[in-house]
Amino acid sequence: MSATDTASLSHLSSVIAATSDAVSQNPANAQVVFRASAQAHDAVASTVTLGKYSVEVDEPPALGGDNAAANPVEYYLASLLSCQVVTYRFWADKLGIRVDDISARAEGDLDVRGFFGFDESVRAGFGEVRVVVTLTGPESRERYRELQEAVDAHCPVLDLTRNSTPVHTVVETLTSEN
């Protein structure tokens, strides 16, 4: 493990300890709000603003786009994988499990009949998502299985997929002068 990796893991330990202290002192400190906004452009593309960052989103031509950027379900897979990596790092540190390297890949099966409304019995989202996480390190299979169980129980994006999350949508309408 490099000096940079060791420093990063030490930083994670500090983050975990500081967060634990802050929440212990005031449970309200556990509540965090994340925000995003989107602006449509072109046929089906959008620019999504996430704090000080922005990402482009588009669709392939078969779904009406120009394929100028990843599509929303690809961003979901990216969100899931990046959240898995973060959660593996945090829980490895918390459980004292050494992980030298993490890589992950995912694929999901989507039946477009649900999106297009061709068959109302077909769900609009993924029917199944498969994730493969590869861990490199000196620990036993049992220790890495313990880590996987902790990650499966605590990964926020995985939780969004496995559990129903209430979403309340309000449509605001503005009239435009022609």
C-alpha cells in the first residue's frame, strides 16, 4: 500500500470519528440534504447541476438522442458503483479489513416496452442489475464476505434500489408568451 493510500485511509478514519462525535453530540447533525437541478436541451438531453458540478445527460439515437453523453440509467449504474467503492472503503476501515484495491462493474437489463408504454405490465426500470466487485488484499474470503455484508447493509445507492423511497413530484406550470 502506498503512502498516499495510507494517508487516504487515515483520513477516512478521521472522517468516521468526527462524524460519529458530531452525531453523538447532536443527532440532527446526521441529516444531510443533497440537491440537483436539470435543464432540458436538444431532443432529449439535459444538463444536470450537482452543487458546483454539472454533467451532461443524453440518450442513444434509438431513444431519440444524439448519444452525446451517458444516459440516465448509465448514470444510475455509475452512482451505484461509485457508492459501492466509497462504502467498501469506509466499512473496510471501520471493520479493520485491509483492502489494497477495489474495482467494480455493473450491468442492468432494461425492457424499453415499459419506458415507451408499449406494455403496461413491464416495469420502466431495470428488471435486474448485476454487480461484480473485485477486492484485492491479504484478508481471508470470510473477512471479505463480512465486508460485503456490511456494504450491502449500508450502501445508500444500493438501499435506494432495494427499498421503496417516497418521491413526491410537483409540476409547476408557467405560461410563455408567443
